[in-house]
Amino acid sequence: DVHLQAIADTDAALRDQVFWRYRPETVHKHSDQLFADPNVDLVILAVSDRFHVPLAREAVRAGKHVLVEKPLGITIQECETLRSMVSPEQVFCCGL
């Protein structure tokens, strides 16, 4: 089973829209708050392409499992660097 624990968005209107539709337990204004939330195990990144790698890096550093939509990154090098950061205990998946 999956439980939506928290959402994060800097756009207040989008945050409100997602909150009223899915009713998560917690609403964060910034991704760093979401990544620091001990109740969040998996982060789903559904953001503009240019934010995929930077946010995935932060989530991986925070020890979260990560699901990111395609494309993972803009360059092969940034994707390879990100891949090297993922620990064997973490689940990391690209492709929605």
C-alpha cells in the first residue's frame, strides 16, 4: 500500500490544489523541508526537466528512495554522477 505523506511546492496555488485533491498529512513550501521529513520514505519528482537532477541529488543525500520522471537529466555526465551517489539500500527509478 502507498500512503501520500507529504507534498512540496513553492507555488502556493499548486500546493493548495494538490492538497485538496489528495489530502496528504503534511504540506511543505520547499523541497528541503520534504527531504528532511522523517515520515517520507519515497520522493516522486514531477517537476521541470532542469530540476530533475538537482532535486534527485538532494533526495538521495537525504536517504530517500527516488522516482523521477523522464528524462532523468540533461547530460550523461550528470546522470552518471547521480547514479554514483545512490546507495545499494536506496531504490532509484527513472520513468513515468
